[in-house]
Amino acid sequence: MAESFHRTIFLPGPVGRLEALLWTVSGDPAEVALVCHPHPLFGGTLHNKVVYHAARVLHEAGMPVLRFNFRGAGLSEGEHDKGRGEKDDVHAALDYLTETFPAKPILLAGFSFGSWVGLDVACEDKRVSRLIGLGLPVNQSDVGYLDKCRKPKLFVQGSEDQYGSPKRLRELFKKWPEPKKLVVIEGADHFFASGPGSLDGLDQLDDAIRSWL
């Protein structure tokens, strides 16, 4: 991997500044990435383990990677807005990447709440070229925006995901336009753990992203 630089920054957000962490690479990258974290009311932040794993794989592939805290999480200002205002936070992060890396296509990845909110924005925003949804919470969330999303899409789900039933996800996946890929990790739960203290599910998550890239 090329020489990289990690730095904490604050983005101008719709309701105040957003805490973020940018991993850069030396040279001129072909693509940049944004990774969105899980539900902030249940402890989700940019430092979440699944988010970190996804960011690391994307960074190892040569992409600058931006992670940020949604409004009200970590040091980000504002209050949780049940996914509505958080879409504006995603737009603010995309704006930052566009300004910092002009004309570069953006890969957007999200985990759980971050996939529900992030992919909704990504399907419509022309700056985003491809999408990764991890632990998409299809049991309780409307993901109808994917019905017409023709961008390349990867979905990775644990077979024991308590918030996103693989059966339900497969039913929806059939309707979604190509190009698309679904990987179900056997024995893994929503957080891609496959046993007490096990990293196996996360390792398989890493492999699924690497092979798709």
C-alpha cells in the first residue's frame, strides 16, 4: 500500500460541524471512498469495528477513505434526526470529498443504519459510482430506493443477522437491477461476529469486499 496520512478533521455540516477521519494515499487515486456508521443511538460511531474493517480494505485498495460521525454522534454537532437529516450529513461528506478530490468517482459503503441512509443518497447522487451495503437492516427499514438503482452494488450480510433477515434480503435482491452481488456469511450475526471474540466473520467480510473490488 502506498504511503498514507491519517488525520481528524471537521466538516461543515447542515446543523453544525461533523467530526471526521480522513485516510489519504500518496499519488493520484483513481477512486475515493466514504463509509457511513451504524445507528448513533445504539453506540454507532465512525470507530465501529465493521466500519473500520470496510475502511481498511478500501484504503488498502488505494483509495482515500473518509469516515464521519453523523449529527449528535461523537464530537459532531446537532441531534439525531431518525435518518432524515442524516441524509444531509452524507451529502456534506460527499461535498467535502468532491472539493478535496475533484472529479474522482466515489464509492459509498455503509453499515446497518449507515447503509440504509447512505445507499439512499448514493443511488441518486451522480458523484457516487458504486455502493456497498453491509448488514442492511431490511427487517424494519424501507429500502425501496434500491428498486431503480442501476449502479454496481455489493451486499454483505450475516446468515444470523437479527436486523436484516437474509431470506428477506434475498427476496428484495431479486428485484434490484444489475450489476449486483450478494454475499451471505454463514454463522455471522448483524455485527459479523461468528462466536465469542471471533474475528472470522469480519475476516470473511474483508474478503468479500476485496474480491468484489
